[in-house]
Amino acid sequence: KKAALDNEADDVGVCAYKGEWTYSDRQKPNRKWAIVFAVAHDYDTLKRAPHENVYGEVIDQYSRAARVSKNITTLIRGQGWEADAHIGPLAEDILMIPAAVDAGLGELGKHGSMIHRKFGANFRLTVTLTNLPLVADEPDVFGADLFCENCQICVNQCPPDAIYPERQWVRGDLKWYVDFDRCLPYFVENQTCGICLAVCPWSRPGVAENFVQKMARRLNKTPGEAG
């Protein structure tokens, strides 16, 4: 984790890899652990979404995330262990969001993206899979999911109406859901988007930490027990 933070990551978590995170038509990776890295956007740029500058910011952060994953993968291989970098946005054989949830990097938001206790929805993910013996982190439940129940900002601000206001049943799980058949055409037409990430109340700098304190009381926990 220290190596990751020293190599451009803003946060990092570890979880056991689950075969269900790989599409059924893909070969499942022969790796035991997933190391999930988070890299934060520049909020002042992201809040201009869907401006063309946002596209550049997203590419910059995916590039930074790729460097993190590749550097840590190289480090692990140098110690004699198998490791593979899986770089967003096309991570191919692994779904990064469920891995990030298990690795303690946050909760799934109504907008279909992660909400981090510090960065809100203002960050990107990348993953390294490895057989290096590791210790798993616990999921971080701090109230973002509960907050989303009453918040409709991303729903109201989504131009193609792709975000469902209520949880939906998805492959046996009741969860927040985004209709990407509506989302992606708008994204392609505008060459970028990110509106839902920018308008998420958790994304504003310094706000997420305050929300964590407030949601801790709603979860009947003290702030130190919120995770």
C-alpha cells in the first residue's frame, strides 16, 4: 500500500478476487487477490462537465491510474510473484466497482459509480490482480448508500434520464442502477459527460468528510466507528 501511495495512487485497498467479477464468456484470471487503486480528479475541472476539458481530465487520470497499476505490478513481479495490471476504462476481464467495494474504497452510489469517504464520486479506479499473499480489507460502510436514498440530484441532472431513482433488481441483487443504453449514446454524442459525478454532493472538496460525520450519527455509530 505504501508503494502504491508513493507511486501516484490516492488510495488503495485489497480484497480476495471473486470469479463472478469476470464475464461468463471470458477466461477467469488465475489470481487470488485484487489490489484496487483510486486516483482523484481535479474537481475544478470535473465540475465543468460535460465540457471538452473534462474529457482531457478523465484521460489524464486514467493514465495516472495505469501508471499506478503497472508500477505495482512490476514491483510484485520483481519479488517473484505473479501479477497483472487491469487498466480502466477497458479492464476487460474484471469488473472494478464490486472489487473496489470489497476492498474498502467506498460504497456504490445511485449514479452507478463509487462514492469514497474523502473523494466522493470524484475519482477513477484501476486494479492489479496477483498471487502475492495479502491481507484483505473490509468494506467501508459510512452512509453513502443511505444518503442516496433521499438524494435525487444526479437523477434530476442526468440529461438522458439514465439514472433510476429507486433501486432495481439486477441479476438477483437489489441495487442502484443506471440504464447505459440511455447513458452511452449521450456520452458518445458529446464525447464526454461526467455530470453525475460532478453534481454528486459528496464530490465537492471537503464535503465528504462532513457527510461521513453526519451519516455516522444516522448509522448509530460514532465517527471513529463509521467504517
